[in-house]
Amino acid sequence: MTSSKINPQGEVFFLNLRFLLILCVFVGNAIEPLTTRIDGLHTLYQWIFTFHMPLFVFVTGYFAKSNLTGGKGRKIMLQIGLQYVIFQSLYSVLDASVFQVDHIHHSFFAPYLLLWFLVSHLGWRMMLLLMRKYSPLQQLAASTLLAVLVGYLQIEGVWFSISRTFVFLPFFVLGYHFSERLLERLQNPTFKASFALISLGWLISLGFGVASVNSGWLYGSMTYIQLGHPEWYAGVFRLLLYPVQLLAGLAFLGLVPSRASHLTELGRRTLYVFLLHGFIVRLAAVSPLYGYVHGEAGGLLVIAGAVALTLLLAQSWVRKWCAPLVEPPVEWLLKLEHRALQQLGAAGKP
């Protein structure tokens, strides 16, 4: 398996998609405390969670085309590791001093809430490197089998984000091997209009109770027993969920613009929104704010606030001031690695 160049047209489309997805992430996390009180928000929450995480992993796999192996790949993995150490420390300290959220594991081996994505990202890259000798179809088959089997393990999936790593691995593999020719077909106006209608239809179906999905299955972090299915064939339910997620993801693509715009530039800074928005969501959760939100009108205000804050965190000045935290330099680690290898080489000589 060799790294591939990313087509400029594909880069624009996927940057636009990436920003819309991080917008969904922020909105979904912001409305979560209200989903049991406001039916409309529960519907929106289910609609978002059906596709947004599989698509986010898919996009992450797509952008790994050009930097999975070699020096670039090693540098990115070191940077992800540093990001995890920095934000796991920050969130844990603030949780103990300010947020005081119950049922949180304070350990570097148990990613704090949204930070599971960083640990899983490392896992997806390592798994794909291990499978690089196999064909794309074999990689997809192996990753799907692992995703089904992990649900039978009697361990808490939060540790090392092991469950989500395997559950979402097939989407990373799909993104990495996504064909630019297929993207061209998806840009067909007829296809886009059809997909947009399907996405709208799925939202309406959820709203009227015609369709419903247990959120626990969508999170990907629970065992089959935790999901209430101790049967030996429980893995079949996960297999049946994948086509639903794929169709919901394809349908959402119909809503994504294809042309370069300000949205594209915002899509280059989604990492800042992802890592920083958790502070805002946690602060809102421990404040009295949600106690003042009532009915659909209040829910719309929360959504509007999440959209505004997403736009705010994606601004260039946020990147300028927060870059040392969000995109920490790793050159010093590479130098340490080089020196260590030199010393090992020198020690091994007679």
C-alpha cells in the first residue's frame, strides 16, 4: 500500500464536508442534555449520530492518503500523541477543579469523553499499516470482522478506546481507499438532489417514529451485553447497522457544496473546534444554563449558539493563539528519536 496524492477537487469537497461534520458534532453535544425533554432535539440528535461519526472517520481516512507512511506519517502520529497528553491533562484538571462531572475515569488509559477520537485515530493508522500487504477488499473484510467481534469482549470499551477503534475502523479503511472517480459521480446534480432528499426523509422518519435507532449502538463504545443483547448472534445487529450508517452518510453528502468557498477555509481548522469545544460544552453542562431552556424555541437558541461558537473557534486568530496546544511542534521529539537511534547504533557496534 502506497500513499496517494489527494485530488484538489476532492480536497475542497472533503474540507467542506469536514466543517459541516464538526458543526454537527458541536450541535449534537450541545443539545444532548436536552434530548430527554424536547422531542424535536431528540430527533435531530439521532439523525446526527446516525452518520456524523462514521463520516468523520471516513474523512479522516481520506486525508490519511498522503501521510500514512514515511516521515509524514511518523510526525502526525507523534503530534496526535502530544495532543492527547496535553488535552487529557487539561480536561482532567478542569474536571476535578471546575466541571466535576461524575463517572469519568481519570487515567491516561481512559480517554476523556471526546478525546477517544485521538486514541482511535492512532489505532486506525496502526491497523492500516499492519494490513497494508492486503488488498482493499481484504482490509475492509478484516476490519468489519474485528468490529463485530469486539462487541463480544467482556471489557469496558472506554479503556484505550478499544471498542470505538474497531467499530469505526471499516469507515477509516473506506475513506483511505475512496476513489476520486466515485467522487465525480457523487457530484452529479441528480445524485446530490436524490441524496439530499433521502437525508431529509431519514430525518422525517425519525421525527414521526417510523424509524428509530438505539443511541448506544451509534456510540460504538458498548459491548453487546451492555446494549441488552447477550445472544450469540448479537454481532448480526452491528452488521445490519452498517448499511444504515452508510446510506445515511451518503445521503448527507448530498448537502455538501462542491465549490471552494469560505467554508473550505473553515474546514482546514476543524481540529481547533473539535479539541476546544469540549471546554464550552462542559462549562455549559455544569452551569444553570440548561435549566432556562424550555421547548423548541429554547432548543433553537442552543443550536444557534452552537453554530455561532463553531464559527468562532474556526477563525484564524483562534488558530494563531492556540496552535502550540492544538498543533504542538514535534521536531524536538524527532530529534530525540534520532539521537536515541544513533546511540543504540553506536552501542551495538563491537
